[in-house]
Amino acid sequence: MTQTSRPDLTKEDIRKTATTLQKARPSYGALIDFYGQVFIAQSESRSDITLAPIIIEPKLLALKQENGMPLVDPSQFLIDPAQAVTLLEKLCDLAVAHAPKLANTGEKIFTALKNGNLEIEPIFSALLNNRPFGKTATQLDIPLDELTFFIFSAMAPSIQSCAVQLSAYLKDTPDQKKGYCPVCGSHPDVGYLDQDGKKMLICSLCAHEWQTHRMGCVFCDSTDRQDQHYFFNNEEKEYRVYVCDNCQRYLKLVDLRLLDRSFVPKLEQITTLHLDYKAQEQGYTTHKAKN
Ligand SMILES: [Zn+2]
Ligand SMILES: [Zn+2]
């Protein structure tokens, strides 16, 4: 069965999980404090989003399904600009108050928005169409990766709403169990084993969740056992990092059967950065979200 992203995750779930993780991993305290509030702001924003449905004609749908193609290209996602800008302003505020490293960028984006010096919709479109927008970062005198973080975080609730709507088209199709998202074709940025041990992936762009094969690499489809390894820490057995020697990529997986808290994927991701460092030290890379 194809699952959708987690629309039923409440603010309270996010808050509770953030507190639990802060206690378990004090070194991530400040990071969890900031991102926890970002995720709550995104979840609040999502409930206010109004977007027209994305329609896929039956013939095109049949063609895509026969060929194992994703439902849409990322450029087809719709953004509610008013909600995205409101959220962007909120994220700037949060950065100024809680994220010293991002405060300067948050302040500059906020000021540019207020002064009318930042035309935001072309940047939303550039990000979805994979077109460069480095010029804007230069004009605002901020790092491009930080601008990308703010813009993507502000758009994410719209993208996720579209994905939830689109996933209805997948209801009657058997899972293709691919390594890319059946909604938008992007790669996963995290995965999990569900209560039945099924391997699920979460899309780095639209947060759609889908089942994949238990064995093999989700990025290059290699099933050669010699290429597939995983590592974990005894102190945190709920996480596994799968690495592939064929394509040199890695994927973090959370085993929900060993998790004693609500699963908030993004929070688990940022509190396992030490595992990313470990994988990267060994020469593996991750597939990043668009841009
Ligand atoms: Zn997706
Ligand atoms: Zn691989």
C-alpha cells in the first residue's frame, strides 16, 4: 500500500518528540529547539493552504503507470504564494531568535521582503525548475545554501499538500517499489522500517512515503550482496545506515519497532547528523533534495 506524508502528525507530537530527543541527545539541544519550531510553523502553515488540485488525465496516468514513471515533474507542484511568504517571514523570525548561524541571513531576507527588494515567486519557480538563483543570493549578500534552505522550507507545506492530493492517483496501483518517489521522481532522504519490517522511503522533495524492496540499494538498484553494507551504534539501535559500494551513496533508516516516541522524520534526521559524518568520512555521499 502506498502511504502519504504524515498529515496526522500534530504540533503536540512534534513538540513531545523534540523534548524527548533533546533529553536523549543534549548536544543537539539548540538545533532541535530551532528545527522543532520550524516544523511546527510548517505544520501550521499547511492547514491554511488553498491550492487547486493537480489533474492528470486518465490516458496520461495509464501511460505513466505502465512505464513506472512518477505522476509529475517537480516543476508541476503548485505553491500558495501568500502562505509561503507568511511562513518565510516566520522562519526569518525564528532564525533571528533561535539560530545564531542563520540569524544574519534571516534578517536580510526579512528586510528585503519588507522593503519590496525580493521578488519571491520567480525564486519559488527557479527552485522547482532546477534553474539557478545564485544572483539573488549575491544581491542580498547571503550564502546560496542558506537562501535555498529558507525558500525550500517556506515552500515545503505547499509541495506536501500537492503530494497528498496527487497520491490519490496511486491508490489503485500496486507499489512499484522503486528507489525514487512515485509522485515526483525525487530521491528519498531518509527511510524507515515499519512495524511489519517493511522498508519505506520518504521523498526529499514532497515527503511522500512509499514502500521499496527490503534488499538492495535504493539509488542504483544494485542487489549485489558484496556492495551492500550497513552500520549502527549499540547506543542507538533504532538507526541503521545503509551504504552501497556500487554507487557510493548512503541512506539512514529508522527502525520504528525500536522507537519509543512519535516518528517525526525530519527531527530524527537532524539528530543523526553524527551518522552522516561517519558515512561521509568513509567516502559515501547522500542524494540531496533538489538544489
Ligand atoms: Zn516526491
Ligand atoms: Zn547503490
